[in-house]
Amino acid sequence: MNKATRFLKKNPNKGEGRKMDPPTCFECNKPGHIKVDCPQLKKKKLFKKKALNAWHLSDGDSSDEEVTEQVANLCFMASSDNEEKDNEVDDSYTFGELQFAFDELLIEFKKKCPQYSSLKKNAASIENEKDLLVIDNEKLKIDIIILKNEVAKKDDCVVKPTSCDNIELEKGSRKS
């Protein structure tokens, strides 16, 4: 049983017959309307449209610099308008739809929790194994250095025959 169902069982009169507070506008922070219906926002859009019409109706005596500046201003107005649209919140979802979506997310979250904890344990064991392998690798590097030193000492102790010794050995083996 999810939390919303338990809440409704404990509080059966919640949400029923209760007057809802009027919506508050996110643009002007006044109650009674939402941002889409905000009169201040409509005034801003009307001003932008008037500015655009005035630019189109301006006479052809404008210099190239003025036209470039006007185009840049219009582009800036358009980009700021797009940013406002990106920041708007879609208020078209009902409470039931939001509750359903939340419940689905909660179920998915509960499914993922055990997976997360097992992956976390797995990562910790792999990290421990890596640490042990790093220690073993360091020990093996030290062993290699020791063995190289021993081989170098033995090479120094071994009497290498010179070319003269080889000649004498050859003569001795011929005499026999």
C-alpha cells in the first residue's frame, strides 16, 4: 500500500469539499490567475509586437548601421522570449496524474535500491581486490630488483676466460 492511499484512509475528508486556494501567478505573484493568463505578461508581448511592427513600418532612410542595430535588438528580444518560454512550468497536469507519476517513480526507486546496494558492495570488493593486487605488484617489483642484483653479482664472480686462456686450453686439449 502506498503512502497516498494510507494518507487518504487516515484522513478521509482531506481534499473533498475543501475550498482550494486561488492560483498564484508566478509572473506578478498576484492571486487569481496563472502566468499564462497574466495581464503583465500580455502587455510585454503586446509591446514586443508593437516594436516589431514599428520596425517594419519605419521608412527606408535608415542607415545600414541602424538596421543592423535594430536587427540585433530584435534577435535579443526573440532570444529572451525563448528563455521565458523555457522557464515556464506546464500547469496542465492534474493532481491525480502527478500522484500516479509519483507512485510509478516510487515503485521504480524501490526496485533500484537493492540493485544499487549490491553494485555498491561489488564496487567495494573490486576496490579491495585492486588494492591487494597493487600491493602484490609492488612486492613482485622488489623481488625482480633483488633477483637482478643477485644475477649481476654471480656474473661478476664467474671468471670469464680471456682469449689467451682459450688458446692455452685449446693447446692443452690438442696435446692429449
